[in-house]
Amino acid sequence: MLRQTWWKILCVLLLAYTVIAGFLGSVPAKPIVNETIRNLYFHVAMWMAMMVFLSISVAYAVLYLRKSRPVYDIYSLEYAKVGIVFGTLGIITGSEWAGFTWGAFWSNDPKQLGAVIAMLIYYAYLVFRNGIPDIDKRARLGAVYNIFAFAMLFPTIWILPRMVESLHPGGMGGNPAFNDLDARMALVWVGGAIPGWTLLGIWIATLRIRLALLEEKNYSNRR
Amino acid sequence: MSEHIKNIINLLRKDLLLEVRQQYTFYGILLYVTATIFVLYLSMGQPEGPVWKGLFWMIQLFICVNAVAKSFLQEGRGRLLYFYSIAGARDFILAKLLFNALLMILMSGVSLVLFLFMLGDPMGHVGYFVLISCLGGVSLSLVFTFLSALAARAQQGAALMAILGFPLVIPQLMLLNRISTIAFEDVLQGGLGWMLAIMAALDLLLIVMAIILFPFLWKD
């Protein structure tokens, strides 16, 4: 499964479709956002992909706590790293979008704040792991913190921003979310962008996992 | 069930007795509180409402980090193993959470008194603020107790606990800051019920996570 090429070719095709249709395709003309609504394919799709990766990461963390196989820890770490990269990209693309539509790159919007907090919690996860020299302890404590960090994602990104006034869709300020998504955009978004970015992240993660497994096999064989 | 409660009460009593006897730890925190607030007063004078509020929660954060840091870091490895084997990991963590919550309530009270004394009293409803500061103290202590358990296992100490902890408490601090406005002005705080509910839900989430995850931490 990891080595098969069909889903990698699919990933390239989907992303090519996303980028081309994203920039050349027609989009509805909404006030304020105008053409920048194309960022839906990048910013929002990357956040969705990030949630997928972090969910996979926490699933492997739970598996590790139940069965203690080192390979679960490697999977958990690499998916978390890919999730963190996509989350950071999400914040960057988001502030870029905000710069054009809301007037400033950083607007103290609750969802922006929540996203930064969530990313800080995951960065702390990486720092925490690095500070533990013993491999097994690192895996176990890392798994515990991973579960904790994932649980904190929900209040910070999904729940709190919806409870207060926000410039993002879905907040109490009255900005409707994806209720009236145009059919053309929905095709590119659901059919192209979300699967494309998700497959790309899985590709990157599996490559890194294979590398880590090879390194570990090398290390244990040498002794 | 009653055996669990007995265990928890015994562990709590053990912690309380230790605090009463080794008084240097308790007085150490008290001195830290006093010194910090005094330095704050010297630099800020008597600020107005919003600034007062923000400063209060910042000081609470640092007091909590210092007060809770010692809870796991001061016990030796052998003694921890002894406690786990006689009482079980869950009872142990519940007793620790309870003890640190009580400690923080006390420290919140002390720091509130000192704040009112030195930095003035810009608020209208002190009674509300007493309750809110207790809630805030308990919430912060829950986060840092669990993190101190993690950091103690990693042998990294208080610095790592602070690094891990600050992102996690930001939502709580923001909520507390907004909730405390009801003590300052007579405005109708929109969504107050929701904010209190979310605070309570966050605290409950933390307690549940601590109870579930702590047993995995102590197996060495």
C-alpha cells in the first residue's frame, strides 16, 4: 500500500486540477471577497487536510499506548509533523487572505487566535519530544501529550470561535458558512482540493515513515 | 467506590500535612506572591480597570506555575512508586488535582487581597471577582498539575512545564478576562452563561483527560 504508485499519480492529477481550475475556473462574485474566494481551495482545504493528519496521528498514539509497538510511534510522529506543516501553511494562507479582504494580515480574529494557539500546542509537542533522551519514554510521553493536544484542538479552533463574534464564517457576527456554496466551486473543492492536499500529506508522511523505519532497521542491525 | 474516596482523602491529608510541616514551601510561594505583586505595584502604580484585570490574571498564571511546579517535582522516585502501588494511579492524580486546586484557591485569595490593598480597587462588585478568581485559580491549577506530571517524567523541570503550559491556558485566560468584566462594570456581558459553561466544560475535559492519561505516565 505504501509503495503503490496509483494514489500518488492520482494526488498529482488532483492537485494539478485544483490549481488550474482554482485559478482559471469561474467563481461566483461575492462582495468583499471577490476573486480571493479561490483561497477556499488552498486555505480551507489545507485545514481540512490538517485535521485528517492530526486525527491519524492521535489514532496511532492511542494504538501505541495500548500495544507499545515502536512503529506506531513513528507513524504518530510523522503524521503529526505533516499536520503541523499544513496547519502552519493554513495560518500563512489565512493571513494572506485576511490581508486582502479584512484589511490586515493579523486581525485578532478568534479563529486566527485559536489556530495559533493550536499550532503552539503542537510545536510544544515537538519540543517536548526532543527533550526526552530515552526512546521508549519519549514514545509513551509523546503519545500522552499528543492525545492531550488533539483534545485541545476542538475547544480552541472549533468551539470558541463559534461562540464569539468573529470575522470568520460561522461566528456570532452572522457570517454564513458553506450553506450556499456554488456548485462549480463545490466540485473543485470537494472533488479536487481536499483529496489532493490530503493525499499529498499522506505521501509526504509515508515517505518519512519509510525513511524512519529504514533508519531504525539499520541502527538495530549494526549492533 | 468508598475505598477510592478513602484513598483520595488520605493522600490529600498526606499532602496537607507535608505542607504544614515543611513550611518553607508554603512560605516560599507566599513570598513569591507578595514580592511579585509589590514589584508590579512599584512599576504600574494604581492602574485602571482593564489593565488591573489583565495584570491580575497574568500574575495568577505565574503564581500557578510556581505553586504547582513543586507538586510532582519534589517527590522521590521510590516514594511515587510506593503511592501508586498502594493507592492506584487514578486516586493519586485526583488527590493531586484536588490539593493543587485548594492551594490555588488560597493563593488566589491572598493575591486578590494584596492586589486590592496595593493596586487599588477599581471594581464595583468585589464579591463576583472573589468567585471568579477562585474559578480561575482552580482551572489554571488543573492544567499545570497534569503538565507537571508530564514534565516530571521527562525530567525537564519547571521550564518545560511553562513551555507546554502557556499555549494551553491561553483560551482559559481569555475566557476569564472576559468573564471578569462583570465585576468591573454593570454592563450586560453578552454570552456570560455560555462563557461560564465553556470554562466548566474545559475544566471537566482536563480532569477527564488527566484521569485517563495519567496511568500511562507512571509505568516506567
